[in-house]
Amino acid sequence: MAKVYKAEFYITDMSDEFYSVDDLKEKIEESPTFRWALVHVSDVKESEEFEWDDNLKINNITATTEDHEEYFKGR
């Protein structure tokens, strides 16, 4: 039987690895993690640029959705 999953997650690009939203979408869709699945990225939202600091809440494995959403306020 087939299934479709909808996943929402945050990706933090601390080192400016992604050139654009399209580059990020392409890397997700072509990820070897999903090699036995078809992946379609429907929407990507992008925060404003900010200075990275190791003490940021999102630099912690226990960071919450709310911690990440702080970067999208006013967008």
C-alpha cells in the first residue's frame, strides 16, 4: 500500500551552503535519504539573514518550533 506524508521541518543554514530557495528544494528532493521515495517540496519560507551565534536557542537539539518561528515574525 502507498502513503503520502506531509512533513514540516526547519533547516538552519549556518554556513551559507544553499545558494537559493530553489537550490535547497533541489537538495531535499534529490537527497539519498529519500532514494526509495518520491519527494516534492511544495513551499519554502525564508527568514531574513541574521548573525549566527553559538548561544542561539536554535543551536540546541531541544529547540522548539516556537524558537524557530521567532525568525519569521513580521514576514
